[in-house]
Amino acid sequence: MIWTYLINAFSNFGVNDVFDILFLTAIFYYLILLIKGTKSYQVAVGLLLIGVASVFSRILNLTAFSFILNAFLSYLILAIIILFQDEIRRILAEIGSRIKTRYNAGARSEVLDEILNAVMALSLSRIGALIAIERKMRVENYVNKPVRLDALVNKDLLLTIFTPGAPLHDGAVVIKDERIEAARCFFPLPPMLELSPSGTRHLAAIGITQQTDCVVVVVSEETGKISFALDGELVRGLDREGLKSRLQQHVFK
């Protein structure tokens, strides 16, 4: 039965079918890369397994099982829209960003300089700071109690936000698309086994970079030292050039 089904399926197989399969494979691979590392990844794997089970139930002629799966799959489009609404918005936004470049190299260079100038001023004054720069994954999904700003990246604004006693100085600033998206953002801390004598800001930087692909700049309140976090790893004691080279390598390419 199985071999007959497969022979019938491939009997009229042509070049157009090859391109069709390759095109769909590329789309699914791209979608998986976008949601990998997010909370929806396991849900997507579960839906994929259900789809595979539906195909085999038809091949093996499992009538009752196939009926139940088909009833579920009839609502699959609606389920995908509900479960993956954040990822769908992110995918559409990324496609739009690839079609149209919103910022030229000069503007990105100015944003980098504003961040560097702010970080160095904060370091000299020993004012604690936590700055997360979003890349592909949405940091917003892992943030608690953010205050929306949507402001241009500016040294004076960053200094004002992190000034001790200011309403927004606690937590982190999130920069997205060369704009300050939010302030007073609280990130998840790493698991208990990974806790160290590091301060809360450094732990928050490790925690958020373990769950997203963002980069985080930390200024220590006690020492004024500058740290850079990526993929759950923290590099301490950077100077201006060291921080600049890392930001250029991973963000401002």
C-alpha cells in the first residue's frame, strides 16, 4: 500500500515540482530560523509533528485517526495566526526592512557615536547603566514593565535616563532600529546555577542575551567598568575602542 502510494505520487514528478519543493523548503527553513530560540519554537515543532502524523495516517489508511487530525488541521490557519502573531509581525517587519533600507551608513554611524559617548560619560561618572540593542529577535517578549519612548538615540537623553534618582534610571534601555524604544525594562536573570558575585545589571545582561540575539552594554555602578554581553557571555573591562569594535562587528555593520 505504501509503495503504491509513493509510486503514484512520483509518477508525474517533473522539474516544476522540484522547484516547488525547493521553494517551500527554503521558506520553511527561513521561518524556523526566525522563530528559533523563541517560546513559539516548540509549538511549531509540535504542529509539524501533527502534520507528519496526518500524512502517515492517510498512507496507512487509519480512518479514525485521520478524521481527528483533519478536523484539527481545518483550524490550523487560525491557530497559526493566534499562536504566532508576534513572529508574523516580526517576519513582515524584517521583509520590509530588507526591501527598503531605513537608515543610511551616516545615520548609523551617528547613532553608534551617541551610544559610545553616553557610555563613556556614564563610566567616568560611575553611573550604572544597562543598554540592550535589538538585532533580529524581539527583546520586547522578555521585558517586564517597560516604559515606551520611541525617541532618537541621544547622549544627553541616555545620561538623563540613567541619572540616579530619575524615574526611569532602574532597569535597562532597549534600542531598536536606531531609536530608543523603551526604558525601565527589567530582564530575566539566568538560572540559579549560573549566578555569580556579579551585580544585578551584569546578570540581567547575561539572562537576556541567553534568550535573545541582542547585544547588551553594561556600565558598573561600583567601578565604572564597561562590559559587553552576547550569547550569554560577558566581556568585561572594555575601553571605547574595544566596545566600538564589538558594536560595529555585531550591530552597526
